[in-house]
Amino acid sequence: MKRLVKVVAAIIENDQQEILCALRSPEMSLPNMWEFPGGKVEANEDIYSALKREIAEELGCKIETFNEVFNDNTHEYDTFIIKFDLN
């Protein structure tokens, strides 16, 4: 059975209506793909707390969430299934 990975990501927009995204490293899994900042949801963690924690770890920023999901999607890869919530 494939493992299920829950992840969250943030849509971060500046005053010029530019949206922050990053290109994954060639050494990472799913290399050279574009992604929004975020990461894995830990056990017993809700998606909003996970998003705040991930942004603090990755960008050194504190954020407030709208406590609503912009989009969610589940995608099956060869070795795992990803449940993705975009806030």
C-alpha cells in the first residue's frame, strides 16, 4: 500500500500582485518542478498550524491564515499519494 503524505502550501502575494513560488532543486524528489512554500503536515497537526510552522521554518516569517482552503487535490505518484491543501 502506498503511503499518504499530507502537505500544505501558501499563496503569498505582494502589493504588485506577484505570487511567491520556487523551483525545486534537481537533487530533490520531483526535481525541477515549481512549488508554493509549505510542507508536510505532522501527526496530530491541523493544516493551518502546519502552514504557519512550515513558513516560519522555510522563510523565517510569521503568517496569519484565512482558515479556509483555496484548493485541495489528491494525486497518486508511483510510490506515494499526496493530499495537497492550498491556502
